[in-house]
Amino acid sequence: MIAASGLRKVFNLGTATELLAIAGVDLAVAAGEFVAVIGGNGAGKSTLLNLLAGDYSCDEGTIVIDGSDVTRTPEHVRAAWVARIFQDPMLGTAAALTVEENLTLALMRAQGRGLRPALTSTRRTRFRESLSGLRLGLEERLGTVVSTLSGGQRQALALAMATVTPPKLLLLDEHTAALDPRTSELVMEATVGIVAKAGLTTLMVTHNMEHALRFASRIVMMDAGRIVADIGSAEKIGLGVGDLIERFRIRDDRIVLRQTRQA
Amino acid sequence: MIDTFINLVPITLVQSLIYAFVALAIMIPYRTLALPDLTVEGSLPLGGCMAAALLTAGLDPWSGTAIAILAGAAAGMVTALIHLYFQVPSLLAGILVATMAWSVDLRVMAMPNKAVPAELSLFDWLSPAILLDIRLQMALLGALVCAVLAGLLAFYRTEIGLSLRCVGANARLAPALGVNRRRYVVVGFGLANALAALGGALVVQTQGYADVTMGFGILVNGLAALIIGEAIVGRSSITRQVVAPVVGSVIYYQLVSLGLATGLNPSDLKFLTGAFVLVTLALPLITGRSRSIVGT
């Protein structure tokens, strides 16, 4: 259970470039829910994810994960519960390190670190198992340096890293947007498979309406730093990509938005 | 001329094994944290002067050397803290600490240089024969360097060591994986400058005196050694990366010795070393090759 309430974030406060990025967001996500966050550029989707991850501190509001208030918890501590995959495949993995070293680092996200040897045969076995599920052949390339992998393979590795220990909250920041359509589908299907299997609470920022409709159990639409529509699973049935785009266009129509909120 | 060089090979080897600690101290922050640090220019003389002051004051050589190492570690940590908390670029933070260390050295020794009689040294404590026999020195320092390399490699393969490398490999990713970047930068800078101070303490105890100017130009020498080592050994794996500075140091000081034996003016040395480092930095840009030896 993730609860964000009254979140506000202003960038460059008091300067000419002052920007109200998040203007009061309340969002409660039940355990196991898969929420797609959609909205135009600058709507505040990525900022919301950054606030939840602890990358930015919020100016107002609270963030509660499973009953504990993490509002002031720094990113590296919050990482024990929150895992994320970035849009840029270069960002989500350490290029100079090997596949198994990256996975070990991800494993320690929840387990902490000591002066023990980092790579053990037990861990390698575990990595091989979790990578074989992705069907990209990465399980045979544990010792490969990540910089030699393709973007899709790196993003699949990032997925394996984010889920090697199930996080309480999985954040996906347009994680398939930088990939070619075929690889994008592959990574998306692998993501959905893992999320469903482990019942992960997931927030996915996406520009792909079809992905949002097909995979998410709930769709949240953002505009100008606010949540302007919240479409639950019941209402989602029967909606098409066209309907979503329609709602995008009429997002300034207050009446329609109020109806959506009440629904 | 060549005879002079060949006669000097053992002495130069001993010198290069000690200065290998400086090359290692440059490699650790630069390569495994992706943050250049030039505190070594201050932590090497700090280690040397601390050791000289403590040994001549009557402290046993083990404790004296250990305290010198701790002083170097402290200098490195201060650099890291200045960089992290006051957002001063790491190079400037290093210059500040190295400059301030100079005054500390003068305070600690109460004079610009100090003789350290052989019988007070660590080597003499082990066996009086060592300082008289260059082969014993080579064996002892070779063993010490190998032990430090083995220790460093073991460290980089632990969970903490791997996390430190993650900070250097992807600073943005590190906190998302639960790595407290600041803590690891402090640890890395401390470790590096502890090694530089160890080098300083050993220099003092082999040459028999400490001088506050002993760190001058040491950074560029170490950088040149690191570049040569990486060109030969490479840095595709952590083992190669850790071994490279030592190999580079051994070769660099032999090259310098060869140059001096064949008539190179010692006062031109810093210019030539600087030019060498500059060329290796500029070459990939000039030739347009993307994979540089010195690339970040």
C-alpha cells in the first residue's frame, strides 16, 4: 500500500524559471495494483516518480509505504523498498561492470552490504534462474561487461535487477520508450509477466496508450502537476485507445473531468 | 652511459615500488569513483613528515608508520567531505587540503626537513641488513606491494568494494540501488590517501630524511605511471585496473632513469613528464578515437 498525499514540488523557487511541477497530488495505490500514469509532456509524471523514489524531496505532503512514513527518507535508504527502471538504458545499469556484478548490486539493494565476497555460486545460480525467464540469453552471459549489450538487453537486465528481490513499489519511467518496437514489446511482456507473478505494486509512466489499456489495472492521467483523471479497472473495460486520446484532447473541459473524478 | 643506467636499475626499482603506492592512490578515486583527486600531492609529504617527526621523537616505527597512514587517510577524507558538503570541485578540494597539509608538515616537524637515522626505521627494526642490501629491499618492497595489491583486489570483490565501483561506474544509479554515494566517496578518498601516506613514510625511511617539498610534482609522475600502466596492462577488468598503476610505476621510473643516464637534464624532467601526460590526454581528441586510455 502506497499513499501519497498533498504532494507539492516547485523547482527553482524564487527565480525567473520557477516551475510548479507537482501542484498537490493525492494518490493511494493498493498492494498489487498496476497503475499506468499518462499525460502530456511536462504534466509532472516523471517528477511524481522521482518524488516517490526519493530522488527529489517534496516541498509539501507525505509519502507512506506500507505504513511507514518515508517522506524524509533519502533515496539510497528508500531503495530497500522502491525499485525503478529508467527510460534511458544507459542509466539503469552500470556499463563498466558485468551482468552478474550489476545483479549483485541490485540484490544488495534490499539486503545491505558487508565485507563479504560479492559474487558467490549461490548468487550466480539465482541470477541464471531469474535471467532465463527473460529469454534473451542473458543467463549465459553473466560475466559479460554490460556496455557490450544492446539497449534491449540492458533494459531487460534492468528489469531483472529491479525485481531480483521483489520491491514494495516498482517504478517504471517509460522503460520501453527508447527501444525499437519489437524489443519494446518483448521487454513489456517480460515486465508484465514478472509483475503479475510476484504481484508487484507498480507505477508505470508511459506515452503508449495501448500499453496503458492492455496491461494496467488502473490509469491515472496527469496534467499541469495534478491528477486530472483516475480510471479504475471497471471503467477501463470497453475503453479504447481512441477514447483515451479523446479524453486527452478535452482535458480542459471541466465538466468532463469532474465526471471522470466522480466515476 | 648505459652502464650508469644498468647500475641504477635496482635502486630505481626500489624507488618505483614505493611510488607505486602513489600511482595506486591516483587510480582509486580517478578510475573507481570517477572523481579525480590530487590530495596525494599533500598526503605523501604528510605521511613522510609525520613518520619522520614521530620516529625521531622516539616512537616505534610500526606505530609511527601506522599514524602516518592514518594522517593520510584523514587528509583524503577531508578532501572528500569538502567536495561533497561544500560542493567544491574535487580537484580544488584536493589543492586546498594539499596546500594546508604543507603548514601541518612544518608544524609537525618544526623545521622544513628532518633526518631520520637508519636505526629508527621500520627496515632496521625488521633487520639491520635490509638498508645495506638493495636486493633485500627489492624483495621486501615487492612483497609489500603484492600484499597491498592482493588486499585491494579482495576489497574490490567484496560487497562494499563492488558498491564503491558502482559509484564510479554510474553515479546516478548508485543511490537507486541503495548505495550511499557520499559514504563511498569518503571511504575511497581515505583509502587512496592512506596508501599515498604509506608511500611517503616508506620514502622517508629508505632515504633517511623527510622534506616538506617531497610531494612536489608527485601527482604528475603518478598520473604518467598510471597512463603507461593502463596502456600496457589495460583496464578491462578490475584485476588489470589494480595491477596497471604498479606496472606503470616500475616502467615510468626506469624510463626516467634511462633518460637521466643518457644526458637528460634533471630540471627538464617535470616539463617532459607533463608534456607526456598532456599528449596522452590530447591524442584521442586529436585523432578522433573515441576509446581513450584516459577517457572518463
